[in-house]
Amino acid sequence: MTIAHESIRTAAPSNGLENMVWIPWGTFRMGSDRHYPEEAPAHNVKVSGFWSGRHSVTKAEFRRFVDETGYVTVAERPANPEDYSGAKPELLVPSSVVFRKTDRPVDLRNPYNWWAYVAGADWRHPRGPDSSIDGRFDHPVVHVPFEDAEAYAKWLGQELPAEAEREQSCDPRTRTRMSAGRTLMSVIRTSLSLIGFGFTIYQVFEKLLEAQVLRSNGAPRRFGEALVFLGVTMLVLGIGYHIASMLELRRKREQLRTDGLIHAESEFPASLTLIVAFILLAIGVFAVMSMTYQAGPFD
């Protein structure tokens, strides 16, 4: 849900929903020339700043809407026979589609291999008439098509985000602490692979030289050292990028507080991912030094 008005940036939304976050204006590259044809052509899109819900609409929030308005969702209504000419009457009962996990590889060209038509499935009964949402009121509401979502947004005095607004809210420049941590974790995995592979090459050819199978291992040894050095370099760059991202997040957070847009304190506890990265960096640097000077446990 969004409130897309630049004029209200200086104050929190007045509709009673404090759980919203300000998405700043920006220009980003929308679409793709390398994936599905309908996503082409890639083009620049400018989006004005807007307020967006901080999280998906929960079952509890949607239930409040239904209780106060008596709204009946699309999945809870019988299908109109005029819209489905020739359909069997038993297929026109209130229903929805439910995801079914497969127990083996299936033909991905046929979505019916993992989506099943289930009579009686709706937002109150997400897996079918015998299921319920008890104990899951803080989970995102499901079986809510566009018509239902639009009705909910209007009830709140809001509107659904446009496609460009949705993509802007997911753009890397609106990064979160979690996304920054995931990026660093990806760097760690790649660096660890390079360091491990390089060290293995180095050790194998060192053993072959000791066994007098080879007369010289200069080139393979240097290749192994280069891979380890590349892995260490990636870690250094990844750590630097992560720290810069976190500092930028703190700066933006403080700016929002200065502008009076948020009031809650935000803690930035020590990042376990960053700690792991520093430990691996120390090991990598030690390995490079040991391999270069042929001393220590990595020799």
C-alpha cells in the first residue's frame, strides 16, 4: 500500500498506519533486454517519493477490514457462469489455487504440476476448507487478487503501488541492513571458493615436487597464489563496500529522524557476517604470506 504525495513527506501519514516507510524519489533502470520478451526494452524511469507499507498485509490486518466492512473476497464468491462458458457446475464453486510441492522433478512448462484447483480455499482457509489461519495472524494474507487488494487499499484511504513504484522500493539504492549482509555473504562464498581452490592447487603441486614427480612447479604455484590473492582482494573490497553501505544507512536514518519522519531508535548490532569476513580475511592474508615466503602451516 502506498501514499504517493511529495507534499506529506514532512509528516507521518495521518491514516492511523504508522507502520510505513518513506521511499525517496529516484531514477532507475526498469525492465530487461536479456530475460522475458515482455520486459523489454529496458528504460529509465523516474519515480516520485512515496510512503509504502513497511511489510506485507497480514491476515490480522485483512481480517479487521473484512470484519468492519463485510467484504467478501473473490475466492469466497461463486464464479460467474457467463465468464466460464461450458464449465462444469462443480468447478464454479468458491475456490482458489493452492501451491503443491512436488516430490520429483516436473515439466516446468505446465504450471498445473505445482498449482492445484481447490474448492473452499480462500484467505481464511489457505490450504483448503479443512485448514485455518489460527496462530498465523501475523503471516501475509494470501488468496487475495487485485480486486480484493484494491478494495483493502481504498478502505485505508491509500492506493496500490504502481509497477515502477514497487520496483523502486526494491531498488538497490533503497538498501536495508539485511540486503547489505546478503551481499557480503555472497562475496564471502566466492572468496572462500577462490582461496580454497588456489590453496589446493598450490598444495598439490608442492607435493608432486617433493615426490620428484615434477622438476619445477613454478607456474602452477604462482597460479594458486594468484587465486588466493584474488580471493583475499575480493574480501577486502566486499568488507569495504559493506561498511560504506552500513554507514550510508545510518546517515539516511539520522536524516529521517532529523526531518521528523521517524521517531523510534534503531540499533545496529555487530554484524556476524562482517565478523566472519574479517576472520576469513585474516586467514587469507596469513595464507598468502605463508605461501609467498614458504613458511608456516600453509607452506
